[in-house]
Amino acid sequence: MFDLIKYEKNPCLEGNGRLYSYKEIHQKVELMRPFLCDRNLILCLSENSIPSLIGYITFMVLNQVFILVEGSQKPEVLGGIIADYDPEYIWTQELHLVWLPAGEVVYRLENYVLLKLAKISQGRTEINDRLQLLLTTSGSTGSSKFVRLSRANLEANATSIIEYLQICDKDVAVTTLPFSYSFGLSIINTHLLAGASIQVTDLTPLSKDFWELVQQKHISSLSGVPYTFDILKRIKFERFDLKSIRYLSQAGGKMTEQGLNYLKQVANEKGWPCYVMYGQTEAAPRMSYLPAEYLDTKPGSIGRPVPGGNFYLIDEFGETIQTSLKQGELVYTGANVAMGYATGKGDLNRGDDWHGRLHTGDVGYRDEEGFYYITGRLKRFVKIFGNRVSLDEVESLLHLTFRECEFICSGDDDFLRIGYTGGVGSDEVVAYISRHLSIHKSVIKCSAIKEIPRFNNGKINYGSFDK
């Protein structure tokens, strides 16, 4: 997918005082090639570092199949993934070797190693020829459910994003998001596909050093989730002198009215195009964008489908809604729609279950000019700081941990509400969920309730709990 030879003279990755051209990255890929002659399943424990990203690029170029997860996940979570998928290799920081299964280190790159495992089961895993990447939708809960993405899915979406953002080989991106997260990964993919360069850092926008990096390295775009722009507002980002910025982009959840107003303020004061985008991991991940010129006149809209994609709405009977302003489930079609889900190694040889059609689970409508708006969700997911979290999985997690208690969860974007019955303290529950999901305690509200509200048939009445 990445043409390292075509752009060989261009800078590719830079960080911590090191700069690698596309040619030098190609040379690193070739060093690993002898160890990856076959098509293998690799668990990739990622972080925003150059060695981690070189591994990712290598696996793409050598057509390996890999599971991409955040390297900071707890050992028990990663152990579950290893047990469920039985990978041949793990690309990981060397410090993780103390708890990983037995194997042989066959290659080293700085603090990263390629660990060849002593196989847990006999025989090679059967893998579909089209499968390229397994990416989590709600990995913060420790689920082994992944989206199965093909190379064609990833390339179609990256090409589409390059077109509407006009990304070129002169652009410079910065890693403001983890690249194990679908939005962060799309930034990596688009810039590598276009021959652009990436400043690799784990600094955050709250750091003064981050903004010095943006200035010194002539960063051309900044991307983030709604929480990112809350931070920018807090630090009065609009006062910064950032002459190299060409555009801003936002995805990963619905912006608040205050957040959108701030985005519009920055766009007007700085003259920067600001793109609001909508997507899901299941679509690799972008499905729509709001052209910057409509930021003022179409507040709250997710815009129109990305090039090559299409939306339509269906009613409760599955019939296509023809009229504007009528709500229904949003359905997307396009070459970027994933092949389906996997919950274990037995799913890796599955073909394309979705055939280019994705039922998003989001409820919305289309206005008279063909712009789409999201009004709610059919399924019980919320986005906390841009990461999609399954409320049902959070409940299951709590039930497994506090077995003498009952729990009910609801929430909105950047807010998680937990009710419980039983002998546990709310502070203990909040501390546990904050630690396990890596989210701040301030977005979790937990309280004891008299009983879990239920319908007559015994099912939980979430609507009553939300009131």
C-alpha cells in the first residue's frame, strides 16, 4: 500500500532527534523480510514511537496479517487476545517479554523486538487471502472482538481522505492520537500513502514542548477528537502563532455546541479550513465529512459521504426512506466497508460478510440539501474521549469484578453513568472503571440505587435509568 521507493528521497518518520527517509524505512523493511517469508499472524503492541511505526509499515509492505492494539493494555487483556487468536509473532517493546509466552526473539529494532512464539496450538492458522488487519472497536474493555479489514478497505478509505483533504507529499502530520485507534491510524495511512512525513511523538497538546514541535517542524495539520478541542480551548490555542497549519480535522464523536462554536471561532480568526468528519472502525474508518465552507451554515451535520461512498436511511421495517428530514438508521456503502468481525482465530478464514454495506447503528436524517445529521444510536455504545465503549461490556466487566452486586450503565459522549445495588462503594467502582478504561474519573458518575429498573419481562429498563 505504501510506495517507499517512489518517495525514497522524502522524509518519512521523525522523532526524538532521528529522521528516516522513505528509502531508509525501505531498508528497515528489507532487514525484517527474511523472518517473515510466509503470511503470518502478528500481534502488534503499538505506541507512538518510530520503532513501533516501522513495524507497522513493515507488516503492511510484506503483506502480513496483524492485530493492532495499544501496547499499554494490561497483560491479562493481551493474554486473552493471544489465547483467542494464537499469533505466530508479537511485535512488542522488549520490556514486555517478562510476561509474554515463551518464544524466540528473531529481530530487534531499538527497544522493540519481533518475538516468534512457540505455537500454542498445532498447525498454522488458516487466514483469508484478503484479510490484512484486525482493529478493535472497544478494546478499552478488554474485548477480543475485532473488525476484519482488508488492504482494499484501508487503501480505498485512505485514497478518499487524501482527495478531500488534498494531502500531498509536502504535508507534515503529528501523532496527536494513538495509531491503534482507527482515526489515528487513518492519519498515518493517508500521509504515508501520499509520501508525506510524520512527526512521531507521545507529547500531548497540554505540553509546551508539543507546540514548540509544531512550530519548529512546520506541522501542516492538527487532528483530534472532541476532547482534543476542549483542551485547545482551555489553553487558548487560537493565540498561538502557527503559520504552517493548513487545516484542522475532527472526528471520534459528536462535538458539543460549545466545541463547534470554538471550532468556528478558530476557523474564522485563523482562516484555517476545519473539517468535521464521521466514521466507524468498521468503515476503515471515515464515511463522511462536512466541507469546511459549511461549518457555519450546517452546524451539527456530519456532512456528505466521502468520495466513493454512499448513505441511505432505512425505517424500522428495513425500507429505504426517500423523504428528507425523516429519521431512520443510517446505512453506508463503499469499498472501505470491512469484511466483518472476528472473535477468535476461527474467524480469520471467513470471507466478506458485509459485501460493502454497513448498518451503522446510528439514527439520523438527511436535510433537503443532502447533508446528514446523527440524532442517536440504536446500539448501546458511547464515545469517551473518542474511544468507542460498549455499555454492555462495561456492565459485564463490573459484574465479573464485583460479583455480589448488580449494575446498570448508560451515558452520552464523554460521559458514563453507573448505577448499582450491593455492598460496594461508589468511589471503588469509579476508581476501577477509570483505571481499566483509562478515562478520567470526572466523566464517570456512579451512585447506589434501590433496585435495577426492569420491564415486566425481566429486561432492564434503561430508559427509566436515564431519567
